[in-house]
Amino acid sequence: ELEQRDKWATKLGLILAMAGNAIGLGNFVRFPTQVAQNGGGAFMVPYFVALFFLGIPVMWIEWVAGRYGGRYGHGTLGPTYYLMARESLKPRSALWMGVISGMLASSLTVLLNSYYLHLVGWSAAYSWFSITGAYFNQNPGDFFTNYLGNHAQVFLFWGITMILLAIAVGQGVSKGIERWVKVMMPLLYIFAIILAGYVFVLGSPVDPNWNTIDGFRFVWSPNWSYLGNNLWKVMLAATGQIFFTLSLGMGIIQNYASYLGPKDDVALSGLATVSLNEFAEVVLGGSTAIPLATAYAPKIVPADVLAQGKSEALAWIGQKFGLGFAYTSLPNVFVSMGSAGKLFGAIWFLLLWFAGFTSAIAMYNYLTAMLEEDLNIKRSIGTWLVFLIYLIMGLPVVYIDGYMDQADAWVSFQLTLLALFDIIVAVYLFKPDNFWKELHEGAWMEVPGWYKPIILYIAPILLLLPLIGMFRDLVGSTLEWPARIAIIVLLALGAIESYYSIKKKYAEELEKNEVI
Ligand code: PHE
Ligand code: NA
């Protein structure tokens, strides 16, 4: 069993795959939107707090847990967290920890990806629309609405993306995913650097009063009074963004880490993943959409809002368009650039497509691994079953208004909840000393001792606050029936799946129920 399991072929491949996993639409679309909606520089303060006290610790925890599970042939959270919880609990109690964690992970990889894949599909479509100039003689806002209304077109670009994903995942980890990311990730960085470089030399393209510098200032000058007046909201947003952007609380970092050898470094590699993602987020992501939108604000924002000042204008862009920041505001910018805009538009959307693809592939692989390891379904067949799951779960995204936003709101909550189980199971029940030892097994760096209390005490406290805050609103008002049903069904299926997979593999010790 141990010999047969696929492994990353090269260190570089592993790091690029993990970076690809983390770097996604979150870096280039969600991050600028969150910054714009949360007072610019006000957002960056809790953002870095959450990164340092929560993001980095949970990243390490997930790498450790994943490599540990892989040692026993598991790439999913159910059996992995069962084994870790068993260090403190009797098998039958540990079973429940595995069931809850496995349920949260598998339902997330279905729910999140079911709409994420549609966003990735939009990006494919918009690369095409940019290079062909399809939206150049129209109002980009109307064009976007029409595009979403044309379901055949939506499914065409979604389908192209999905078929490529199915093929890549079907080829396996080292022969599939690793090879694909080795091409896509360098291209992604090149595209992002081209765009950010262009922004740096852009200056004031349409109006001397509006310069890219204003955008940089908006992001980088801490706005303490805004933060003071909106502390809770901004903190929630910042924590949510850290989880989302680092792909934490999903099970997919563990899944990728499960294809490591038992003595492969996790400490430095985990930190490298965070660093590569943050470079792509605050440096590259922070230097594209917002400064571009500021420089072109007179073309995007209504005159009366413009008159109120720069941060108001940016807040307006964030508030008004939300996700449309990328798909409607920026197309306005590309149109204003004339024919160079076709090229820059295509580069922007291809960048999004690569970023989204290499994240979606991780969720895709989680489910394929689940079918493979728990249900003995061959990868070459499982990959098409997963295709079918995403096709079905993508239907409400396309056909039910508001469903995607509600699913997304719930996802932010569930990510945070699963991260709490990361700490409970993979640190506390696994036992903090075991965890610390595992973290340093084969490690290429030593984590300073003062980080231990951060992982043990500060991280879980920081997690509990947003969890409580989010749950109230969600269950109270946000969710409507289609989203509720999807969530309940996915949780139930996830629980059943994890239960049987653990039962099947560890029947004997569960029978005896003695501390191991
Ligand atoms: N981290 C990815 C991004 O920034 C999104 C993602 C979240 C992917 C959770 C998988 C799981 O876009
Ligand atoms: Na990210």
C-alpha cells in the first residue's frame, strides 16, 4: 500500500503545485475587492495580523496532518484525522472527529468548487472576448449581464476548463497535476509581472488628477479611524480572506501534502507556500486591479461619487461591482486603452484562468482521491464522476439568482470551522508535543519556540471570534432554501462517506475500542 501511493516527483513540482493551490482568483479578484470594500489601508492591518497569527500556523498544521495521513495511505481528512485523534481518544470517539472533519472537507470541496469553477470558466470566456474585442464596442456591464444570460456560452467555456481538469487529474499527481502546474505557474507569474510592471509606468492615463499612485496610497496607508469604526467587520473580512487565499480549512493542503515522503520537509515548504501566495497577493494582486481602477476612475465611477474624493471613489467601485470588479470594471479600463487593451485584457483574464485552474485542480483531486482511496474507484474513472458532480452542483449556480453569493458566505464560515478542527485534532488531540516533533521531522528550518504558544493559544482564540460572528448572520438571514438544501445534503453525504471509509479500514481496532 505504501509503495503504490503516488508521490511528487520533484521539490520544485511540489512547491509549484502548492503555490498553484493557494494562488487563485482570491489573489487577483477577491483580495482587491475586499481591500476596496474595507477601507483600503484599514484592511491591511488585521490582514497581516491574521496572516501571522492564524494563516502561517494553520498552514503548518495542515502540512503536518497531510504528510502524516499519507504515511498510512490516506489523502482525505476522515481517516487522517481519525488516526490523529486516536492519540488521545478511544477509537470510537476518534471516529467522530474523523467523521466531522471528513464531512466538512469533502462537502467544501464540492460546494466551493461548484461556483469557483464557473468563475474560472468566465475567465476563459473573457480571455477570448478580450483578444477578439467582443466587449469593446459595448457597455461592459451590459455585456457581462448578456454573457451570464447566454447559458450555452457559459457552459461552453466552463466545459473546456472542466475537460482539461478531468484529463490532468486523471493522469495522476506526479504525471498529471505536477506536469501541468510546471507549465502554468511560471506563465502565471510572468503575466502578473507584466501587468504589475505596466501599472508602475502607467501614471495618469486619462486625467491628471487620477494617478496609479493614488491606488497604491489607498492600499498602503493605514486608515486607523475607518478601522476603529468598523473593527469587527474588517476583522471578519481579513480573517476570511486569509483562509480563502491560503486554501486553508478545506482539506486540500493536507491532500497535496499526503503525497510527500515521511521525511520530506514541511516547515520550510509550508512557509514557502505562504510566501509565494502573499507575494502574488499583496505585491502582484495589490498592484494590478486597484491602481488600474484608480488611474481610470473617471471612466468607471459616476461624477458625483468622483467629486467626493479618492477613497470614496474606490469604495464605490468595490461596493458597486463586487466580483464584477474583475469582469466589468476592468473591461472598462481595457476598452479605454484602445487596441493595446485587447492584449492587456487577454493577459489579465488568462492570468485569472491559470490562477483559478491550478486551485480548482486541488479540490478536484481531493474528491478523486476520496473515490480512489475510500471506494476503490480507479482514477481514470473517478475523474469523470467528479466531473459529473460538479456539473450537477453547478446548475444552481447558473440557474438560481443569489445562490452563488449565499454558498460563498457559508463557505467562509465552514472554512473557519474546519480550521478549528485542524487545531483541535491535529494539534491538541494528536498532542502538542507530537505535533511539534512532526513539524520538525526532516525539516529544513527550525520554527522558533515562541511560535508554539501562538499555535496553541492565540490561533484558536482568533478563530473563535469570527466563527461566532459569522454564524449568527448566516443562519439568521443570509441563506435561502436552495443553498440550505445543498449544504445539508452535502454535509450528510460527506458524513456518511467518512464514517464508512474509517469503519472499513479500521474495523478491528474500532471493535476493540482500546486506547492505542
Ligand atoms: N486559495 C484559492 C484562491 O486564492 C481559493 C481556494 C480556496 C481554493 C479554498 C481552494 C480552496 O483563489
Ligand atoms: Na490565494
